[in-house]
Amino acid sequence: IAPDLNGDGLDDVVAGGRGTSTDSIIAAGEVQILFGREDGWDDPALSADVTWFGEQEMARAGSTVHGVGDTNGDGMGELAVATNLRQTSASGYEQPGQGMVALFYGQEDFSEMANLSDSTAQIAGVGASDGAGMAIASGDLDGDGHQDLIIGAPYGAANTGRVVVFPGSATSTTGELTLDDAPIQFTGENYSDTFGYTLAAGDLNADGTAELVIGSPTADDATPESGTVRVYAGAADFFEAATEPIYVVTGEWDDHQLGTGLSAGADVNGDGVGDLIMGAIGAWQGLVTKGGRVYVQHGPHTDWTMNASASEAPVQFYGGATKDYIGKTF
């Protein structure tokens, strides 16, 4: 669901089809937009209002789609679409590609935007295998009323992983950019951390600014590929300098992969403060291997221990069967 993209007061539905091929392009990928309607949709054969295709072979456009919200204060939401996330190696295997995020600003009429290249801004990875856009999130990290765009490149920064943030403002982000153009950047600590594989943003202490949450599901901070989740505090001066995390939580055992799923800001216990939800698809319980596990850490984050194990989360859910992999998405 994307916040109102065309200014009609209704939210819209966006779907990505990463494997779609056209008559001439294999795995070009596809993005479809269905604008909200006051009377709903009752036709099962309803066609999309807007359709875009990738423009290169193996572009896999729509691998990630994210309704950013209003970044420039015009009352309409923006849409971010990832493409070029995969490439074929010389030996014929698929591997991470450079990645690119196409940013479309909300407008009343999308008819003149026929392709992803018609987007207002294109933000590309820097390295050939960065995977820029594999994760995309948004939130008001500095409390200025504008949504900020967060992009994960889990294979960037010499394969440690990289996350960048472009601030929302009344002046739109436009043109051909790279991750290097972002004013705030975070990187992983070790090779193959996949820092930025998952992202979330939400207010975890009810102060009006969102916190940034970054998942590194293959990080080895506790044990091999136990995974790590880091939380960075939102603040009015967020974009003046990169900050250290205020909360770091690690997986419990080898191949736990904490951080494969993330959600931040939803108030699941009704206390008026947003909560942090983390998934670990490699978790096991008893004889159930890789059933997955979901951890819920209730806000406010000021009550949390700085360096913690996921086992300390007060609420946990387990997968009931081998290879359920719960916690992959929320």
C-alpha cells in the first residue's frame, strides 16, 4: 500500500513483478499501480492504472517497491522502485547487481511516465555488486515533517553492507545520483555482514521522530551468521552527523539470522509507544529446525539494554514445523 500517489485523498496499491518478461526483454520486471477508489474494486479482471517495465535484460524491476510517503510537503506520497538488483556472472550464475532506485514523486497525472527512466530521480549503487535498493524504507528521522528515504545496499562497502539516507525537503531530489550523494551513510563492520539487508523506521519512544532500524542477518557478532539488529535514534540533528546505535541486539546461535524481517513503530500492546519486531528465519525450537522465530521488544527504547541478546525479548513466537521460516516478512 502506497500513501496517496495522485492526490485524490485515497491510498493506492503498488505491485512489483520482478520476473516479468516483455516481447524483447527477458526478466525486465514490471510495476503496476492501482489507484484507490471510493467504491472499491469489484471487477476481478481489473487492469492497472499505471504499468512500467524494466528496460534492460535481467533488470527485474519491481524487486522492491516502497510507498515512501510525502517527502516534499506537497500532500502526495512518493514511490520508490528498485531495479538492476541481479546480474549474470561470467560463469552463468546470478549474483547481486549494482542496483538502482527510481524515485517517482506524487502527481495527479502519471500518463507521461512510460518507463522507470522517466522517474524524477535515479539513485544507483556505486559498486558493480552493491545491490542498492534490496531494502527500502522511509520515516521522518529528523522531525521536520518530511519523510526521509532510506536505501540499503547489503553488498556494498567492500561487501560489509551500506545504508544511506536522503532527507526529505521542500526541494525535490532529482536527476541521476549515486549512493555517494547521500548526506548520511552507515556501513557494516565486517565482510559479508549484509548490513542493510532489511530496514525499518518508526517512532520507538513517542518523541515524534522515527528511529532507524538496520538488519544484518548474516553478521557474526555473537556466533557465525547469528545476525544483528541495530537501532539509531531519530533527532532534529540527525543529518548533521552519523550517530552510533543506541541499541544492538544479536541472534542466539549459529545461522540464527536475526534481522531477516523487521518492523518498527507499530504499537502492538496499546501503551501509546511503538514497538520493535524482529524475525530470525534460522531459529529452531526443540526438534523443529529453521522454523523461525519472531521477537517483540516493547517501546520505549530508553528502557532497553544497549547490547542485548534476542533471547531477552519479552514476547517470542516460534515456527511450528521445520523450515516454516517465520519472521521473513511482516
